[in-house]
Amino acid sequence: MRTVLVAAEAGPGADEIVASHGGELLSTDRVVAAFDAPADAVRAAAALVGVGGEIVGRVGVDAGEPAVAADVAERICGAAESGQALVTEAVAHLAGRAVEGLLRPAGGVRVPELRRIVPVFAAGPASPDAPDISTTTVVIADDQALLRAGFHVIIDAEPDLRVVGEAADGWAAIDVVRRRRPDVVLMDIRMPGLDGLRAAETILGDPELTAAVVMLTTFDVQRYVYEALRLGASGFLLKDAPSDRLLDAIRVAAAGDALLAPAITRRLVERFAVVARPVDAAPPERLADLTARELEVLRLIARGHSNAEIASELVLGENTVKTHVSRVFAKLGLRDRAQAVVVAYETGLVVPEPDGL
């Protein structure tokens, strides 16, 4: 595994900076470089934006197999402001204390191909005109005005969260999401006109929208949870949940994670999924683009395994597993592990165990 840097608007001194930090240029048309040490890539990114961004305008950095990492790094580079270098959370973690003081949290960048938000850190000096991308924007959709107002006050009191719209029914929710493009939608299930599940289906099915959807209800009904996960919602929250749980749900969804543990999701899906496919049959058409290794990874995700457990089971590095998981999500258009569990059971890749719920 290597760390890949992609730079835009490169000046004549960029190649020398990459070389001086141990980087290997992968492209002569533009600055795309690979580093053996993540810390060297971070230092090179900071040096490239320099003081005032005189050498290069924008930089993105990711870790993993070069072909995949370069693709993500390029999208992160495109999201950076002039004079700004952004590195993924994976790079920051791998670089560790070697770059202490050089990185600061910078929120997240939407990567449509992965259908999730990638947490990023900024390296080097900040651009004085750069917007605060660390703020997570939220739309609240519920037919109860008092509940919307209460949620609005709770959310706006947080420095990293901001409500950008409200809606009283499903049709209005779709409209405000298309206009305001929030990071997260809090969606009531039962609303007049178009209900929340159908509104969520429209939002999550629109390739132009990348908002995560958290379903809200006053009833803990398992069939609602299953349907919400099947549609691609990031989770399910009761309206009477404590305020700290509400805020945590928004942040978890914005980071691209699910609000239900994979093992819990698995048991829920086993209750509702009807599967007749023999275990040794060929994978269904929907999974045809997955490699044999990616099918193995999807099976283990569906069994509730973490990346570390998958790495141990398949005798792979954890970062290699992360790459496989990202590819599975991208190929199947999935948002998180919970939806991956649903797909694995509904396609029959995994069948309910005899002693399941």
C-alpha cells in the first residue's frame, strides 16, 4: 500500500518538492505522486500549497492501492480551496505523530462514486477565504411544527451543525433537499401526502443528491427499520431519543456510517428477507461485477464482521480490506455496511442461519 498525492494548478517547482520528500511521480501530465511513507506525503502536500499557495493551488491525498487512492485523491483535490491541501482520515491515521501539528480536522468531502462523505484533514496553512467545510448541514422533515422547532434549536446550538431547511410533508422534503443540498436529512416516516419512506426513496435514488437520510418515528416497528435500510437510509431514530443521541446520529450519518451495528442489522434482515437461492449457486446478476475476493468480503460484512475481523479471516491487511469494501460499495451503489447486509441477504449471497430470528 502506498500514499498517493494529486495536485492541481502545479507550478514549475512542484516536481522538485515531490522528489525532495521521497515521492515518485506517476504522471508527467500533472502532479500525481506516490509515497512509501504517509508522513512524507503529508509534508509534501503542505510544502506544495506553501505560503499563500504560490507553488500549487490545490492538493488531495489518499492511501491505498495507487489506482484507487489516486481516484479518491483527485476528487478530494477538486473539493479543496485554492491554497489548500486535504488528506483523508486514513492518511492522517497512518502518518500519526510524525506529522503532529501539521494537520487539522476539515470536515468531510462528498465522493459521489463512493456515495459517502470522506472525512478529511487540512495540511499546511489555511486559505483565509476558504469556507468552513466542517459544518454539517441538516434538513428536518416532520409534520409536527413543534418537533421541528425543537430539533432546530438543538441542532443549531452545536458549532459544527446547521439547519438549512424544514419540510412538513414528503413532497416538500424532496423540494427543499434538491434546493439546499444538505449533508443529512432527518425524515419522519409518517407524514401527510407523501410519506417519509417514499420521500427517502426519491432522495436516495437521485444520483445528483448525496444526502444521508436518518428516519424518525414514534414507533419502534421493525418492518419500518428494514424498509428504511433497504432503501439506503443511514439509520433509524426514535423521536423521543435524548438530544445527545440525535446529534450523534447526525454526525455518524454525515461521516457515511450506519446507525445500526452490522450484527443487529443482520438479525433484522434474516427476519424479513425471503431467500430461496442455494448457497452454492452462481452469484445473481446484481453482483456480477464483483470479483471473487469482493464477494468474500461482502459475505463477511453480511455476517457482521468488522474490517479487522475480515482481514484476519482472509489473511489480508486491514487497509486492503478497506479498499475492497470501498469497491464493493462503489460497484453496488451502497452507502454503508447496513445496506450491504440487506443486499447480501436479498440477493441470496448469504442465507439466514437456521437458528436466526
